[in-house]
Amino acid sequence: MFRKILIANRGEIACRIIRTAQRMGIATVAVYSDADAGAMHVAMADEAIRIGTAAPRGSYLRIDAILDAARKTGAQAIHPGYGFLAENATFAEACADASLVFIGPPASAIRAMGGKSEAKALMAQAGVPLVPGYHAAAQDLPTLQAAANDIGYPVLIKASAGGGGKGMRVVTSAADFPQALAGAQREAASSFGDDRVLVEKYLTRPRHIEIQVFADSHGHCVHLFERDCSIQRRHQKIIEEAPAPGMTSELRAAMGNAAVAAAQAVGYVGAGTVEFIVEDGQFHFMEMNTRLQVEHPVTEMITGLDLVEWQLRVAAGQPLPLTQSDLAINGHAIEIRLCAEDPARDFLPSVGLLQHLSLPADIRVDAGVRTGDRISPDYDPMIAKLIVHGPDRASALRKMASALRRAEIVGVATNLALLRAIIAHNDFAAGDFDTGFIARHPDLIAAHAPPPDAAIAASVLTILAMRAVRNSVPNDPNSPWGHSSGWRMNLPTTQTVTIQSGETNFAVHAQADGALTWDGKTCRAALANGRVTLDGVSVPVTMVGLTVLLAGAVFPFTEIDPLLPPETSAAAGTKVTAPIPGRVTNIAVTVGDAVVRGQLLAVMEAMKMEISLTAGRDGVVASIHATVGEMVAEGTEIVKLADLLQP
Ligand code: ADP
């Protein structure tokens, strides 16, 4: 076994790998970018080395810097985690050239599975079932259009080099095909430097079910059952579970055998995942991910195994610890991905400081950030994974519902409320779902709920307490100037506090005796010892500044100074700004263009996502303030619109 390994990654997966290494007595080396000098994975590792700038290109993707760090620290092997260099065959080879063990499959297997088209051709030869489709070399419009017509609409265009849902377009009719193809090719070229695509039948109600496989260098290969990853947004997973609801032992055996055949066809060694799409009891190969997956913990929970330990053993040349007949499923596990993103704004990633992060301590939490860390635009917006295990699916669901009620996050927008709504949904509980579940249930994404009275009271009482501290006269407790009761000659002692939540203002009148009045109602309120009491009923509350957390729901408030003039709205919609920091990848208009509301103006890329900036109103492009390739800060004006002059 290795004495020391280097982890060429960051965040939760780096922390997760370090934990297993520590348990096995293996020393660890972390690498970090300038953005991560104080990160959790750096704090956990035995040694840490800076490898460059915040942007991944300048750090976590730098093969030379990572190999240097390994050499300098005497690490014997490199674990790539997932993302970054995990599926980079050149990196795997460079490790071997530097006499370092790459904790992953052979470079040849990464290459064989690297292109979706090539992998499909290979799988067809190995007898693994595919979605009907076209994945040959010719890429001209007539050939692709003819292929789509043959397959029958709807079809899905996918980037051959794809990943992360980029370069994917659903096409419902022949007439829409040329434009969709151009869009997919453009996105594929800009994301992967490769505009080749494949076309396949678009299944309308499929489940995403994948098989975890493991192979050693002694010719053994097993599967560790399936994971159901059908709950997705933007074709990307947010809830995964094992086993798959409704799975039969026959289908499991057939998919397991197909996955093992897929791995063996490319001489696989290590941990891998063969992804299938399943509809009407038929399964079809989608792709193989030649690395550890984000959702591997659910497999660990139902098998009782540590997959990182298996990776280390296999990389060190040991045989697999168990054979297929030794493996069994125990109970049910569910994982959710808690992400810094706003479901109400089309899942736009949210960046910022985690002012408060409190996750349940009685379940498995794989996190890479703590209170006080930043969610940075340079990296994936995942905050943490929560994983529960129970004897059956119903008990696992109950545990997850409880865990999500107790999760508290302040500082960034999150998908917490959406996750809660899905876990509580009857159809999800009944196992009646497919990959279109979130898209088909827009009600899951609630408009921001109005704050309950307890939240309004807690926020107002916090402001009053702060005023009291600010006003106190330190050396004279009896000074009339130190009282903040609002005393006024011949008037009752009230203070008015105006707070804003979303678009709504609340003008709350506070009496000296603790009564609060607003919107025509009066209640007695108190805030002490982590509880807010309203007319005698108290509930736990967490205050982060003026933000109130009640049962995990976040209610941010701001105090309004009633003397300030209201903001003018005359200029509404003329400035089109970057909603988060990122890189401008396309400017779709030129100065002088007339545009209509909703028209695409520019495209940005941030946090592995494309963000379209559209016109909020009809008008004409007055000026453009960014260039393609430029990094822009949040709030930077990209395009200015002006009123269209009538001729
Ligand atoms: P990526 O590698 O970009 O993540 P995948 O090929 O893994 O893309 O597909 C991502 C998701 O897109 C799948 O989990 C599934 O929900 C959906 N998908 C892929 N292929 C099809 C298809 N032929 N029909 C319907 N949905 C599909």
C-alpha cells in the first residue's frame, strides 16, 4: 500500500478521499489554488502545496504543477477525484511517465470511453444495448438531418465530447433541426474545442439508472448494483438513490452483466460507472464515466464498502476484496446535492460568502466548505451532499426529510427548498418519477414564501436590541440619552422599525412593554436563548444578522430608512448586467440592433454553466461594454439598451 498520496482536487471530494486515506494510515498531500489557501481540504491534509491561480486552467488543470507537487512531497500516487483531470488520458500517462501511480483506469480505457460516439460504436460491438441513433464520423447537415429523420422525432443532439449537459438539444421536428444543430455545435466547440455531435432517439419518460463497476489488474470485474439518478435539472443530477425503486432482480442482473461487459471491452481497471437510460423495462447504454462519481456514497451505504479504499487497493496492485457472489444490497440509501443556485432563476449559480452553514450531525455529510468559506465563481456550486440510509426506502425518505428540515444555510441562494419539496412529493415517494420530474412539476419551485409573523418579530427585535446597544451611554446607566425605549413627552413610548422582505415592507410599531403592532395586528414577542416567542408559543430560531432561520427556511430582511427617497425606476431594463461573475463567451448583438423583449444579447459562462443574457424590454442596443473572452464581475454592465426611436 502507498505511504503517501496526492489529491489533485478540491472541495468535498478531496476531503472525502483524505478521510479514507487517514483511516488507512496513508499520508496525504493537498494542492490548492489562490482561492483555496484557507480551504477545508488544505486544513485536513498532512501537507499542502499551492499550484496556481483561482481559475482551474491556472491550477487544478495544470499537469506540470501537480506532478511537481507530487515530486516535491514524495507522494507515490495521485488521486484525481472527479472533474478537473479525472478523465484526462494525457494526465494519466504523464503520471506514469513520472513514475507516479494514477489512481484510476489505464489511459487507453479513458480514451476508449472519452468520446460518446466512439464509446457507443465500441459498445455496439460488445453487444451492449444502445439508444437508436447516429454516431458515425460524417458531420454535414444533410447526413445528420437524414439520420434524425430516420430515427424519428423527438431526437436528442449531443456533443460527442460532451459532459455536464453542454451541447445538448432536444429537437421535436425536422424543421427545427438545422438551427438546433448549429446551436449544439457552437456550444460543443466553445466548451470542448470539438464540435462533433451524435443524434439519438429522445426518450420522453426515461429513468437514468447507472451501474457501479470495479475491476482489478488481475482480471476480476464486479458490479456493485445500480443507482437511480433520475431526479435532474438541466439534465444534471441532484438526487440519487440505491437501489432503484421498482428494479427487478432480472433487470438488475442484465444491466449488471452489460456494465461488466462494457468495462471488460475496454480493459478497465478501477472504479467506473456505466450509465444507462431505462424506459419500459428496456435499458440503453449512454456513456461510461471512468472515475469515481459524485453519487458513489449511496453505493457505499447499501454495500457497507468504502469505494475509495477499493480504489487505493486496486491502484496498489491488490485484487478486489470481494467477488460478485459476496456482494449484497442492504437497505436503501438516498443522497441529495445541496447546491448554491436559485431554482426560481432557472438554477442560476449563486456565489458569495457562506455566512452560516449548519448541517445535521447524525447522518453522513460530505462537505468541502464551512461557515466563512466562499462559494467562488471558479468552481462547482455544490455546497455539500447529505446521505441517509435506512432499512427501506420509506424510512430513508423520512430521514432525509428530517435532515433537510435541519439544514441551515445563509449567504447564498440554495436549492434546499426544492429538495425538501421533492422528498415530500407523493409521486416521488411512490417511486413514480423519471428524468422529467422537476420540469413537469413547476410547483416544486415555490415563489419565495412570505415571512411568517415569528420571522418578522425576530428581525424587528434584533434591530431593537442593536439600537439599544448602539444608544447605550457606557458610563452612565441612568442617563436619559442612553434609553432606547422611544420615550417622547406626552406620547406613548413606541419605536417604528421598517423592514423589507423581498418586495414587501413591514412597518412595525414596538411598545416599550414588548408588544409589536403591524398590519393591524398586535402580538407580544420576545427573542432570547435561541428562541422566538410569539403570544406565548416559542420556536427555535437562528439569527444571522437580520436574516431569520426558522425550521431551516431562510427569511432575509433589510432595514429600511424611511427618510431615504424611493429608488427611481425610469431606467428599468436599460442596463443588462452580469448576474454572477464569469466569462463572456458570446455577444449576439451589435450597437444599433433593434431587439425585442426576451431576445438573446450575450452569453456568459460561469461555474460550469452557460448563462444567457436577454433583453428585459424592447429597444435598441445603445452600447456594448464587454468583449468575448473577458472575465466580468457580478453586476458589470454588458449591454445598454435605449428606447427605440419612432421613425
Ligand atoms: P452529460 O455527459 O452531458 O451529462 P449524458 O449523456 O450523461 O450527458 O446525459 C445526461 C442526461 O440527459 C441523462 O441523465 C438523461 O436524463 C438525459 N438523456 C441523455 N440521453 C437521453 C435520451 N436519448 N433520451 C432522453 N434523455 C436523455
